Amino acid sequence: MSKRVTLYNQAISQLASQYSAVTVDFFHTTIFTNTATLADDGNHPNAAGYDIITNIWLNASTQSLKRLRSNKK
């Protein structure tokens, strides 16, 4: 499965570059494997996991907005 995910992620990254889209890579994080960030079902994030996800998205969005603003100057 990891090989297939890697291939999908590569394809997504290529398309994102082509369209100047922002992507966020959760595959290389421990959010979905660390018991400290997983809900009791072992599949979904708990509150701590969602906090990390939120911060990752916030950082990606902030960086994207900074690039957009600098390109307009």
C-alpha cells in the first residue's frame, strides 16, 4: 500500500505544480500511527491529532498567501 500511496502522492505533486496548487503531505507524519494523536478506533485523529492537522494546514495556507502576495508586487 505504501508504494501505491507514494505513486499517488507523486502524481498529485506533479499536478499541483502544474496548476500552482498547494498540497499538504500527511503521509510522512506520525499523526495516523502515533497513539497520542489517534482516537480509540485507531484510524481517526483525536483532538491532539486534529490540532496538528490544523497547524499543518494553517502553515501551508499562510505560505501560499505570502507567495501570492509577493507575486502581485
